[in-house]
Amino acid sequence: MNPDLEVDTEELRRTASALTTTAAEVTATAAATPPAERIPRWRATDAAALAVEAVQQQLRSLGATTAETARLVTLAAAAYAEADARAVTRLRLTR
């Protein structure tokens, strides 16, 4: 097993930023979904309204999950950067 691990924290931050943008776009799409037409009153009108509500809920959920993933990636990048800083300090103290 190789104990060396390299993490590109800047790339993680860029990825988190892209995920945040995607989350905002997905959430905005949920709000922009047009309402189901209720007129004329067809047999499928209620089913269409339920489908629209389900799609909106799924988009809101997906947006929130993506935003949370972006937050966790940002935290991971910060944790890796902190670990690197601690390692540098320890190495300097051994010299």
C-alpha cells in the first residue's frame, strides 16, 4: 500500500463551485416549471398536476443534495489544505 496521497485542493474548490452553480440551476428549474393546465378539465388533469408537483419536488431535492455535496467537497478541500499545513510545520520542526 502506498501511503502517499496527492490532492489538488484548487481543483476540488473549482469542482465545488461548479456543483454549487449546478445546484442553483436545478433549484431554479423547479421554480420555473410551469403549472399543470387545469382547463379544459380532462380526465388526466389531476394526474398531470400531480406529475408537475412530483417533478418540482424531485428537482428541489436534487438541487439541495447537489448543494450539500458542494459544501462537503469544500470542507474536504479545506481539511486537506489544513493537513498539508500541519505536515509542513512538523517537517520544519524536525530540521
